[in-house]
Amino acid sequence: MKFQIGYRTIKTAVGTSIAILIAQKLGLHNFASAGILTILCIQVTKRRSLRTAWHRFVACVLAMPFSALFFEGIAYHPIIIGLMLFFFIPTIVMLKAKEGVVTSSVIILHIYIAHHISTGLFLNELGVIVIGIGVALIINLYMPSVEKKLEFYQKRIEQNFKQIFCEMIHYLRRGESEWDGKEITETARLFEEAKTIALLDVENHLLREENIYFHYFKMREKQFEIIERVLPIVTSITQTIEQGKMISDFLEELSENIHPGNTAYIYIEKLRRMKVEFEEMELPKTREEFEVRAALLQLVNEMDRYLILKSSFKGLKKSTDVNGVREMEAN
């Protein structure tokens, strides 16, 4: 396995040191626990970190009155810790703060070890809680941009689409192909990875509820399902006819314009005109020609659905072409 140090590891290491240092400088007892809280509150996204921090804060603060009630009201005994947890954990779960059970247990044990309840002890524990969680939240404000990763997946998927279309064109024109189909499995994998990253990007923006790339990948994924349906249709065509050449020319033009913008309406219109031309052509003379033309018509209808999906997508605002020029792009 490749040894790698990620952003979260760096933030955890730095944040833990800072939290312990602050708590120690302020003269707090159990200052090392501030570092534990920081470790537990640093998450992969800002929203998760904020949600986790709130759950742990609620649980830790609630642990103090519970400890006072059970330890002072009954006794400082290990059995009492277990008895208290019977009531404390369901309460935390009911408040939807179950992520804070572990950290609140640390506070409970601090009070148990101290063997007394006082305002000073509560203020000390509150200080540890605030420092540990606060440092984690501040450290987690920085999240590396995933824009480049999303652009990478966008371009890889579009390149695979183009290659798949090229193989379809080759088969329509020559009636044979040595393609191994690796782009199909690779594209399916790329979609899963890309959507995961796009969703994480949403979680890293507190006021954003959606990611345009996520919608883009979902749209492309639906197009990909159509491509998977089209491939068996293409391979079922056993004869090269005029309509097949027209469709292959159309697919070639389409493959050269697979981009994140939205000009699908141009190709929808071209496809419509081509269907009209088909209708005006001479009727098939043999059963084999009839079957080939039927398959080609089914292919045209599927490509129409493919383009309609794209036309419903408003498009990514900008994209960089191979020459580094910023421009709106096509299909």
C-alpha cells in the first residue's frame, strides 16, 4: 500500500496539539482531553464536523448534571456509573446526539475520579469541552477544493463517451470490431467516484444544497444507460445500408462535440430531419434490409432520448479546452 498523509491527518495532528496546548496554558485539569475532543470532532466535511461538534457538546454538557445527580445523590461507585449510563445513553439518543456518547463518558469519568462536585470542576470541564470542540471547528473551516477533481472526472467520462461512439461508428461502417469494451466498466466506476466527490463538496458548503457537477454526472449516467441499450442494437446490424452511413456520420459529428455545455437542441433538430429523410426513402426490398432499417430506427429513437436528457441540463458554466481557452461547450 502507498503511504500517504492526507489533509484530515494533518488537521487532526495540528488541531490536537493546539487544543492541548491552549488547555494546558490555561491551567485546566485533564487538559489532554481537549485533544481527544478535537480528534473526534474533525470530520471529512464541514457539515459533518459542525453536526458532530454540536452532538458532542450537548452530550458533554448534559453529562455534568447527570453525574452530579447520580454520584452525589447515590454514591461514587463503579456500579453507579453503569446505572447512570442506563438512563444517560437513552436520553442522548432521544436528543439525537448519540455521537456524543463516547466523549461525554470521558467527562463522566473525570467527575468520578475527582470524587466531588463543585462549580470550579464544572467550569474546568466546560473549558476542556469548548477548547477541544472549538479548535476542531476552526481547523475544519479549511477544506481543499475538489473542483479540479470534478473537472478530471468530467473530462474522463466525456473521453470515454467519445471512444464508445467511435467504436459504434466503426462497426456501423465496417460491420466488425475488435473493441474490448473496457470503457464501459471504467465509465461505470468513474460515475460512482465522481458522484461521491460531488456530494462531499455539498457537505463542505454550509449554505449550498446542491452541486452542479452532481446533476451533470447524474445526467451523463442516464445517457450512459441509453448507450448500454444502444450497443446490442448496433451489433445486431448485419448489413451496411445508406441509412446506416447517415447515422454513422451523425454519430461522428456528435462524438466530436461531447462537452459540458448545452447545445443538444442543434442535434435534436438534425436527428429529426434525418428521420424525415428516412421516411421518404424507398421501402426495404428484403427481410434482412427491413430488420436492419428497423434496428437503425430504434437506434435513432434511443439517440433522440440521449439528446433530450442533455437538453434538460442547463450546462456547466465554463470548461477549459485542450488549448486552455475558456468557453461554453456543446454536447
